[in-house]
Amino acid sequence: MDNQLSASIQTAQSEVNEKTQRRDSIKVSIEKQKVICNEFWKKFEDEKAEDRTARAAVSAKLQQMESLQLMLNKLKNVQSIEELDAKIQSMEFDLQHVTMPLKEEKKYIHDLKQLRQQRDQLTSNMGSITEMDEAFDQKEQIDERFNLLKKELDSLRTEVLRTEANANVARKKYDEEQQILRVLRQQFRDADALRQKAYGQWRELKNMVTEREKEKGYPPSRVELFQACFTHVNESPSSNIVAEILAAMNELTNQLPEDSNDPVN
């Protein structure tokens, strides 16, 4: 092997080593970044769980208010029924004691019918007389309880805004860390491609040495046999592990005397 070829091989080997280290350092960074991403995902899940709890509290409070609101609506309906009764009685009295044109009388009867229908609808949604009497007796307490629940609901809704904001911040931070991970993975692919290219250049130089040795009549070395068994038709390594083994074997070759015919045990 001439000195110029030997120097070229050493330079190519250094290039392979450098790019291998670069690729491997990125792989280490990827593993670290995956840990960071997992931590931020857990943080997001914790914040999301807190947000779900806050929303559940709002739903429970709304259910409490709904039953009171229903009772308050019934009390309002009672007042409406009383007003309708008074109006119906007044209109019935007018029909019986006030003389009016036929057209106006027909309209009066039509309006009276509608008022009675409204009263029936309101009455159908009412509870028993006993329940309504109890509700009227407790109306002040019901109003106070409803207003208290409303204040509690406002506080809970404020808490939901806080937990929702925290969850959004945590998700955004996780997405940012995921983007860093994607960039690192792309860098790894790029670095691996550069390493494979450098390895291919180194391999071409080593093949030149092999061809020269064959011309001299030397039998194939163990490195050559390994290459024949574990490389593709285009002479590219069958895997990254094979590529690394070949690089290591050739490194050993470079460390042996030039007159050695079978350099690697």
C-alpha cells in the first residue's frame, strides 16, 4: 500500500469516526429529550385531570341550582295563576253584566278561552297543594340558598378558567418539546446519512487496497471474507452493525504491518 493511499484511508477513517460520534451524540440527545417530553406530557395530564375535576364541580353545582330553580319557577307560576284567576273572574263578570257588541263579545270569549288554557298549562306543572304551601313558607330560604349557590358557581367557573389556562399552557409546552424531539430525530437521520456517505468513501479506498493485494496473488483476508458474506450486491453493509464491525476490522488492519497477509484474527 503506497503512502498516499494509506493517508487517504486514515483520513477517511477519521471522517467516519467523527460522523459516527456526531450521530451517536444526537442519539443521546434524543433519549434525553424523550424523557423531557414524557415529563411534560405527565404535567399536561395532571393539569387536564384538575380541569376535569373543576368542570365536574361546576356541573354538580348546576344540578343543585336546577332543583331550586324549578321550585322558584313553580312559585312564580302560582303568582301567575292567581293573576290569571283574577283576570278570568273579571272577564266572566263583564260577560254576564256588561252589554257589548256581538263582535266584541266573541273576541272576549276567545280571549277568555286562551286565558283558561294558559292557566291549565301552568296548573299541570305544579306540585301538590301541600308541596306548594311548604315552598311558599320556605321561599325566603330558597331564594337565599339559590343566591348562595350562584356565588359558589361563579367561583367554580373562575376556577375552571384557571385550570383550563394551565392545561393549555402545559399542552403548548409539551408540543414545543415534541417539536425539539422531531428536529433532533431529523438531525439524527441527516447525520446518519452523512456517516454512511463517509463510510462509503472509506470503503472505496479499502477496496482499492484489496484489489491491489489480489493482483499480487494474496489469498482473501478475513475482512474480505466478512465483506463478501455480509454486504449487499452493491457492496453496501447489510446493516449498521455490519458497517460498524467492518469499520472496526479495517481499523485493526490499519494498525498492522504492511506485509501482513491476513490482518484480522
